[in-house]
Amino acid sequence: MTLTGPAPTIERDRWGRPMIAPPQPLGAKPVGYTRATTVAKALDNTAGLMLWKQRMTLLGLVARPDLRIAAAATDASDSKALNRLAEEAADAGGASAAATTGTALHAFTERLDRGLDVGHVPAEHTGDLDAYQRLTTDIGWTVRHVEQFTVLDAYRVAGTADRIVEIDGRWYVADLKTGASVGFHHSWAVQFAIYAHGMPYDIEARRRMPWDVVPDIDRAIVIHLPAGKGTAAAYWIDIAAGWEAFRLATQARKWLARRDLLTPYASPTADPVIAAIESATEPGELDAIWASHQAAWTPEHTAAAKARKAHLNNL
């Protein structure tokens, strides 16, 4: 693979999910795959992030009196308008500034690793790029892929690995992080595990390709490049543990998607057979319930058992 030239852009649906051609049948219409970062964050403790966002919103309201006036004039039931104003206030407080800077640093380092002209780098970030070059030179890696898009078809998950690199004859997923801290790294391990277990996907040809080099599925590399600090550090991250957490995350997402937990009240003594069917926890229990209630069994019981079996098989 050549490292020169810009990476192609994946088509996305209205929820921002990448549109991926299914592996079978050939020529099938692309469908939305869940983003790797979305799955990776399913187990995150977001309390700290929510508090930070609230602080940014307060600072934004102090900086932007017009937003306070607009909020006061908005009907309390208009959640869409209030959500928009809250986002504007958070942005005014600086909530999006770090993400914007991080995107720019990703673009600069990508150009470096592709051998392209970096272009004009703001003075406050030249030290960041120098630190990145020094660190990667010291590591002695060889970059094989830049912005490699991958798909994990068994779970309909997809995402882009920043780099696939070679160190001492082994290949690793490597990713750049530009935030102030590496303290909240659990979702990174899940994210990189998805990339390592996935298959390369040619965005333009809409087809899967075999790996020319197979990434390590036990460890990946994090390059921490805190924006504006002129420093860089490398870390190993355990993606074998990340893969275990990925499986938990997929179960957590299924759990949160369930809409059958709350049902209208009915007397538990109305029909003990129906009650037994609805409390079954595995398909085999339904056969035992049928065997012990054959004399009282009705078509209603059959329908209830079929519904419960279908539900249990989909868990």
C-alpha cells in the first residue's frame, strides 16, 4: 500500500454510521455499521465527562449573554431548541476547542507519515510535531498503513485505525491521542481490539481485503501527544483485555436496546401456565412446562411459548 495521497472518505447515514457493503451477496446495498468508537464507549463511566460538559456550558453562558437571553425566551417544553442552545453554550465555553485542535494534529501527523508536505503549522503546535517525529524515530517503527478502515462483520462494527506499524518484525495497531490525559483509556483498548480483529475494507471498491500484515491482537500502541505541550509519550495498551470488554459492550448495548421489560399489570394468579411460560429463562424450560401442563394446554399457551422462545433465542 502506498502511503501517499489523501485517505478516501466513507459514506455515512444520517446517524453518522459508515455505510458498508455486506460480504454477501455481492453487490448488495450498503448498510450502516456501528462505529467502533460508539461500541468502545458503551462501558465508559461518563460521570466525569458530564460534569466537565456542564462546567463548559456554565462558562459559555457567562461568555455569551445572548445565549442566556435566548434560553430565557425559549419554551421549557422545546427540548430541541434548548439542546441546541446548550450545545452552543458548551462550545462557547471551550467544549469543542480541544476536539478541533486534536483533529488538526491528527491531520498534520498523517501528512508526515504519508510523506506529504505538512503545510503551515501554527507556531504553538510546531513543538508538538517535533515531539511526534522524535518519539516515532526513537521507537524505530515502520508505518505500513495510515488511516486503515476496517470492518468487523460478525458484529456489524467498523472504524479507522490511525496507523498499522512494524516494530522488530511484529505489526501493531497504533493510535494518536491528543487530550490532556491518558487516564481514561478503557474505551481505547476496546477500540483498538476491534481494529486488530477486523478486516481491511476498500472504501472506493466496497470490498474486503486480506491483511498483508496481521496486527498483534494482544497489544497496541498509544501515542500521547497533548496539544500545545511539545511533548510526546508512547504506551502499550492491553487489547486482549479490550477484546473481552468488547464482548461485554455488545451485550450491554443489547440490554439497553430492550423494550420488553415493562408490561401492563395483570394478576399473577390469572393463568399459572402463562406465568410459568413468561418466567422461563431458557428454551428448554418451555418443553418442561408443556410436558407438565398438557391437560390444561391451550392454543393461547402455544402462542405464548412460541413468543417466549423467540425472545430467549434473540438474547
